Amino acid sequence: MRDAFSGAEMSRLLGYLVQRSIGYGLRWAGAVEDSGAVPVVREYAGWSPAAATAMTAALAWAERRGVPRASGLGLLAALTGDPECRAVEVLRRGGVEPEVLARRLADQAGGAPG
């Protein structure tokens, strides 16, 4: 998975994630996840709609490749394909361009999920 990111991208992304997790992350989780504003997806109980859609795409991609399980790379690639999801926002704020990452992941894994 770390081959998907350049060293600079990985450093910026991890730095951003650490920064978010200190204080703000706890407030956000309590305010947003428990607010009822986000619909609960029944197929993947408790997952966001973006995460459930990405997991479905990653599973389908694994099946097409004859792989028994979805991979982290497939899931990450599927998330990068949803410009409205929180993961894309986090990637952008962490200095990673989701479109570039999606192409890199597709090249590494032999095709994009979805």
C-alpha cells in the first residue's frame, strides 16, 4: 500500500491525519456520526454510504480478477473515484491528488475497481 504514495505524499498525508486526530477528530466523530444526518447503510451496518459503495466496488473488482478478497489498494482506488466522499477531501488536504493516485493504483493493480 505504501508504494501507492510518494514519500512526500505519505509524509504530508500522515501529518494531516495526525493533526486531525488530535482533538478535532473526537469532536467530529461525536457530532457528525451520532447526529443522524448520515443515513445508515444496512448492507454494511454503520458504514457511510461512500464506504459501502467503495467496498462493493472493491469486492467486484477482486472477483473480476479472480481474487478471493478485496484489497486495501482496491478499496483506496474505489474511494478515490468518489469526489464527494470524505476520503477524497482528506487526501486533498493531505497533499495527495485523488485522480493521480487512482491512475497510479490502477496501473499497479492491473485496472481500476468499479
